[in-house]
Amino acid sequence: RTPKSEKMHRRASKYLPGGSSRDASFFAPYPIFIERGSGTHIFDVDGNQYLDYMINATSLILGHSHPEIVKALKKQIEIGVSFSGPTDPQIVLAKTLTERIPSIEKIRFTNSGTEATLNTIRLSRAFSGKSKIAKFEGAYHGSHEYVAVSVSPSNSDLSPDFTNPVPEYPGQPKSILEDVLVLPYGDSETCEMLLRKYSDQLACLIMEPVSSNFGYLPASPDFLNLMRTLTSELDIVLIFDEVQSFRVARGGAQELFNVVPDLTALGKLIGGGLPVGAFGGKNELMAFYDPTISDGIKIPHAGTFNANPMTMVAGQVVMNHLTEDSYIRINQLGDSLRHQLESVFDEIGFDTQITGIGSLFGIHFSSDPINDYRSIIKSDQELKKALFFGLLNEGILLQSSCAGALNILSTEETVNQLINAVRRVAIRLKNY
């Protein structure tokens, strides 16, 4: 079905390592090469159509080529795509985000979620005067050094007491590992013990209130409240990475769970499909980036394309469409999808766990509950891989981890298309 994609991958491999610049969109033996997108679908270079539940790692919440985003970008491109000075669109989007997100009084824009989380950590260190950071085992917060620790460790690298930080790539400096405390997601007792033990060294705790690497597993409200209480008591800056979870409610997961962090990192959907990141928080913290304060900028922050008007106008279109009614509809559709997935796998006789919240979902082949990274790696990865490729051949694109997201163009009909395709693939797998 994909001979042109295979040919293009061979050509790409001459110039790009593995023919790719992005691991998240690569899968062996070669990924499908995309020609165009429209609404809920993408079309590859061979003419195959796919119902897109990956939607560029959750970022395209209005679907592909939304006409209002196209119109806004055409208008902006005629007057300039980027400038050496600020523009009005960044004020408009900044105002929108600060009004919607409980923790953000001031905000700064970047070009990726990686840059956003990097700056929240940098700011936490400057504010606290401490250097060690805490993160959760299996959590992904971008590709910078201090969060590239214990993201995807093998089972043999896992220590029983969770105190063994695992480097993500060869040659990573030992000094990085010494400055990262790894915590077990959801384990209140162990987390409290470790946070108290290292509190005099910890600048921050960074976490996703909805863990993307665990199939969009939401933390329990009790656990989130404990992390908020402990970090406040111990003078540790609490950072929420809402690069993906911002889509679950008007003000993000922090609004949904009523737990307000000190700093928030954003990305993906706030750029309308263009490269984007942002970070923000309390005035006293964000003042470290203020060039107008009397003693100068405490933390330099440059970026040639930060807050470029193309991204800003596209992002504002997205925010205009994300009304209370749209959240209610898309989240109810997500509830229905997760329930139907559970029913299909039960019907066919597979032990599965369906995770997710709001418009996000994840599929795991396991008889045990999914509650942290260790439960993820114990699940059947071969079955997950087979389901991914089976659905791809059915014209359904998920993330290769068999997680996905709805967009505001999703309907009961598109959900039924996914459910029916899952049923057909699962029956073939069961009979294999």
C-alpha cells in the first residue's frame, strides 16, 4: 500500500540519519510520508487516507488545515512572517492564556515545549538558589539535559528504591544524574519521604498532571494535592508540564483538578499547528525575565522566532474555538470512546487497560492496572505494536504507543470508525 513512502524513506536516509528528524513520527521499517491533511484525515504520498488520531502528538485540536487558521496565516504572511521587534498578536494570545490559566500571571513564548520546560527549571533554580530537580520515572518533558533522565529505562536499570537515575543517552555527564531526583509516579509515601529528605537541595518538582508517556494517565486528585502541599511546605517550586494536558479543560488540567502550580509549561495546541512553546507563572517568579526591572535581566532569554506573529495568530484562532461547549462535547466523546474500547476488548477476550481523560486515550495490553512507568513496561508491547500496524492498514493512525486524541471535528461517526477498526484488528490478532 505504501511503495512511494518506502522509496521516499530510502531517499531521505541518504541525507538524514534513519531518514528522519523526529523519533515520535518514525516507526520501522519506514513511516508513511504525508502529502496533505484535511479536517480529521491525512493522506499519504501513495494516496491512502487515514483517520488521524495522532494529530501531530495532540497539537491539532482543530484538525488539519482549519479554514480560519489558513485565513489568518494568509493575512499575516502578506505583511510579514517575523520581525526584529514585538507585535500585537503576542499581546492578544498572552492575554488570552493568562486569563484562562489559574497559575499564569505573566507568560513568555518560546518555539517548543522543550524550551518551555527548560526555562521553568532554569527559573526555579534562579528563584530558589538550589540546583537539584525532581521528576517522575518514565516522564517526558522534552529533550534538554536535566529532563533526559529515567525517561525510558529498561527493566534491568530500575532500582527497587527509585533512587537510581538512568541516563537517556550514552555519554551523558554524571553531574546531570547527581542533580536529578527520580520519583515513583503516584506513590505518595515514597514521594513524600524523598521530597522531605532532599528538600534543602531541590529547586523544583516538574510533573505532568496527566502523564503522556503512560497513555495519558491522570494523576489522582489526592496525589496532586499532596505534591502541591509538600512543595509549598518545603519551598520547592511546583511546575506543571501542560504541553499536552492543557487540552482537557479551558484552563488546563490545573483548572480541572483545582491544583495550582507555581509555574506552567505549554506548547502544541497553543500554536495552531506551528512551532510553539510558552511558560508562565506568578509575577514574583516571572520578574526574573523582566528587562525593565532596575537591576537588569536576571535570566537572559532570547529566541529569533519567539512569539512570531504567524504562530500567535494561528494560536489565537485555536483559543477562540475552545469554548466551554466545545470542551464539554469533545470530553464527553472521549468518555464514550474509552468506554467502547473497553467493551470491544472485553467482548473479544483481551486483557486490556484503557487510560486517558477528556479527549485523550491510551490502550495497554495488561491484566494489571496501569499506574506508573513500571506497569507500562510490564504490559505486552508486541501486541501493542501489532494493534498499531493493524489499525494503520485499516486507515487509522494512532501514536505508535497506541495512544491518541480527538479533535473538535471528531464525531460519533469517526469514533465508530475507530471502534469498528479496533474490533476487526483485535479479532484477527485473537485468531492469529
